[in-house]
Amino acid sequence: MKEPRKTILYWCPRVLSILFAAFISILALDVFSEGYSFGELLVALFMHLVPTFVIVFFIIIAWKREWIGAILFLGLAIFYIIIFWSELDFVILLIIPLPLLICSILYFLSWEQTKKYKRNRAL
């Protein structure tokens, strides 16, 4: 069996979550079209980037502890659905919570693979 760090299942959740953080960051760029002063622009940009900071924090935790990452990303997807339930339509459901759910599942599968590899290696 290959070492888990060399497999697609190891890298897929990490790359997907980084791409998702980059996508969320791009959504924050709309503050530049609002006509804010420089100070207001910095505050608005910081506020729009708070979700990105949260996701990057989750990625840092999930990098070594996949099972915690699975729980965090699942919790974030559920939190988003609960908070925006009244405004949710199908397209928004595909754009934000679905990638978080996919990241959660992939981190869980990566954790399972690593756990299985360590168990087989100990035998």
C-alpha cells in the first residue's frame, strides 16, 4: 500500500479547501466598486475576508488532523444553511455549502485512509 501522503485522497481535500478559500476571497473584491474612502475600504475588505480567515484557520487545523477538519467543514456547511435558510436558493446551495460538505467528506475519507495505513503498518 502506498503511503497516504502520496495519494490523491490525501491531497484532494486540501487542494479543494484552498481553492474554496480563494473563491470566497474573490467574492470580497466587490468592496472596491462601492466608492469607499481608504479607511472605510480597509474595514470593508477586512469584514468581507472574515469567512476566508475562518476557512484558512480550518485548513490549518485539518492539515494534520483530518477528522477535526471533517467536523469543522461539516459544521460550517450546516451553519451556513441554518443562517441563510430563508434566503437560500438552489444555486447558492451549490456554491457555498456543497463544496464545504465535499471537503468534509474528503477529509473524513483521508483520515480513514491514514488510520487504515497506520493500523496495517503496525501489524
